[in-house]
Amino acid sequence: MIDISTKEVWFITGSQHLYGPETLEQVAQNSTTIAKALNDSSLIPVNVVFKPTVKSTEEIYETLTAANQAENCIGIITWMHTFSPAKMWIRGLTALQKPMLHLHTQFNRDIPWGTIDMDFMNLNQAAHGDREFGFMVSRLRKNRKVVVGHWNEDSVQKQIGDWTRVAAGWDDWQGAKFARFGDNMRFVAVTDGDKVEAETKFGFSVNTYAVGDLVEFINAVTDEQIDTLVKEYESSYHMADSLLEGGANRSSLVEAARIELGLEKFLVDGGFKGFTDTFEDLHGMRQLPGIAVQRLMEKGFGFAGEGDWKTAALVRAMKVMGSGLEGGNAFMEDYTYHLDPKAPRILGSHMLEVDPVLAADKPSCEVHPLGIGGKEDPVRLVFNGREGDSLVAALMDFGNRFRLLVNKTVGEKVKEALPKLPVARIMWKPLPDFETACMAWILGGGAHHTCYSENVSVEQLEDFAEMAGIESLVIDEDTTIRNFKNTIHSNEAYFRFQ
Ligand code: MN
């Protein structure tokens, strides 16, 4: 359900009329070449669309406001091939609402030492044209991404591609709808927050829907639909014996399929990109949604448990950013620690809802009693996570601002059998080390709910926070508690004056 390949970023080159038609013709040709190379690059997952060179206040304003209005345009790339006096950019940049990447590049890679003359110097002025432009963007206090280097280098195209993924995540939030079944889990603080401020800041809305309305969808599911889905379960997972045809818990599997079909129809019909529920308010449902939620997350819906709409929205945005890449993005909870001083680890899981996008191997489909919620035994997928570089990210409401907190982590294989733990498990070690990471996370007010990512980078999440105009804090290999505390203190002052 997530496809960013039809999205586009506009490639906009700045210049001025001073140079005459011949130079401007060359500027247009060179810009076309660069835009085409970026568009053709396998490192950039969206379309790069060439726009005619802008040379005046009016042309800049028209192009940038057109970008605002264009449905498929998720951001713009700007580049000053020649000098483009930046007062011309004030009106357009002030009106710009889409994310911007400033590509600080030059058409030619090398200086042609033997032939370089003043015509060449006139044509290739990004070294100072981009500085004039950069001054104005900074003077206007506008957040933007700056990428430096020759446009044909893989490392440059990769940075642009990564940024377009972030812009796609941001674009996905604009006008997005998230459904909340029931309210917040009672008395929980970190999962709560200001939904009006969130819609203002982030562009998505969160509204509550009665569980009874969802139950109507669940009850309307037909036996034929259930048969088809149960067959899909049987072909996709290792099935517990009791869930097979004639097994003691076969009716639980049928009920789980009914819930999945009803829930999906509710979400699709309503145009929702994600949802949240709470086990304290499932009146009329026979089972807690386990496998249903797991599979809907895998399909691309954002989700977090216990009414946690902020994490649900974050999971969705990160799924968009990582779409089409190896690895996954998934709702996660720091559950239990392994405190062996030689190798402390965090075991992540949830009571049911762990996204099979993280599964190292084919999951097994099982049914077990659940101590909370007071419902029939729920069906769930059980699996272990993968090893490899990863991170966890959490979004909190601090009253005067939202904070995105990110911790770099390293996923590890779960080697033990865990025969009595009937949920999916993901294990990782946090960077720089367990003690510093956990101390910083707690000082940073980080939630126990996160999005665990195997393919979104810290830099991308920092860019995402800048697009949203919110605070970001990072815990990684360079973190020391002293510096981390100082950053929190200076951010307190900074955001008080925002
Ligand atoms: Mn939870």
C-alpha cells in the first residue's frame, strides 16, 4: 500500500538575466543534464523533474508557489548554476511550504586548467552563487538540507535519495488520518499528548472511533472471506496443531481472521493510514487483535498499542521512508533487560503486536492465553528478529514542543529457544553502551514505545525533525552524558524562544 515512485521533486536552477541568452541557454542545458541524471539514478526513489531556470523575483515566486500546490511534488532541489542575487528569492522562499534541499554542486567536476577563461568563470559560479543563496535561506531562518559535491557521484545521489525518502514520509503525513479505537490506556503519560498541536505541526489528524462501529465491520465479514484468509495463514506460517482444521482452537483462528478482515475494511473504507487501540476498550470483540494488527502493520499501516497515536504516526512515516528497501520499520517496546555486565541487552517485544516485517524466519502462528484484557485467547505470530545495524525512535509531547529521540542500536540474533514466551522478540544492544544509552534515554524523557528501524538513518530522522520544526536528540557512538545534558538544557532555551 506504500508506493513513493510516483512522487516528484522539482529541480530548480537559479540565475539572473545579467549574463545574456547564450549563457542562460547553456545553464538550461546543463541543468537538464543534471536533473536527468538524478531522475535516472537508482539511488533516488522518486522522479526528479526539471523546471526552467528562474531568473527574477516573479519567476521564483511563481515556481515555488506552484510547487506548494502540486499534489505529487514532495519537495524542491535548488541550485545556483550562476550568481542569483538572493533578494530575488525572499518572496518565493517566504511562501514555500514544501521541504527544500540545496544542492551545492557544479556542472563540471574538474577545473579545465588549460582552457579556463572568463566565460567559463562566468558560467560556473555555484561556488559563490550558492553562498549568496545560502545566506538568504539562513537569513529567513528556513530549515533545509544542504548536500555538497559533484552531482554525478554516488555519495551525492545517495544523500539526495535519502532526503527524498524523508520528504516522502513528511508528504505522507499531510492530510493523513489516524483512527483511534478507544482512548489512551488509563493513566499512561507518555503516550498521551496534544492532538490539536500535532495536527498543526505535523499535518495529520487523529480522531476517535467507537469500538462498536468497528465491531459492525467485523460482524459483517463473510465465511467465504474468512476461508480465503485462513488458507493464506496456513500457506504463510508454521501453524500450531491446535489451530489446524479440526484442532481444539480452530475457532480462535476463524475469529482472528474475522477481526483482521473487519479491521482492514474499516481502515481502507475510511482512508486511514494507521490506527491505535487499547486492550481496556474492546467492548464487543471476542479477542484482542493480535495477528490482525501484526499483518496490517506489515502491509504498511502505522500502529502502536494502548492509544499511542504518536508512535502509530511515526511508524507509518518511517515505513514510507524505508519503502522498497531491505529491512523493516516496526512498532516496538523496550520490554525486558539482560543485565549481564559483559553483554547487557534489551529484549524488545509487545504483548502481541510485533510487526512480522522484522521476522528473521517464517513466523509461527500460535494461540495462547493473555493475562490482561479479559478476552478469549488471541492468535499471534511468533518469531525472532534479525541481526544488523538499527535504531529506535520515539516521539514525545513536551508541552511547548515535540521531541524526536533517536538511539542507534545493533540488532542481535536471539539464540535461546524461549519455549515459554509466546510473543515475537527482537534483541539489540544500544550505542554507545547500555549504561550511557539507557541513562540518556531516560534523561531525554524517551517513551517505552518506539519505531524500530533497520533501514532509516539517524541523519534522515534529524532531517525529518527539521522538516517538522521540532526538536531532535540523538544517542549514538559519540554520546556522553555531560554533552547530552547540555544539549537538553540549550534546547530548553532555544525552543522557549521559537
Ligand atoms: Mn505497550
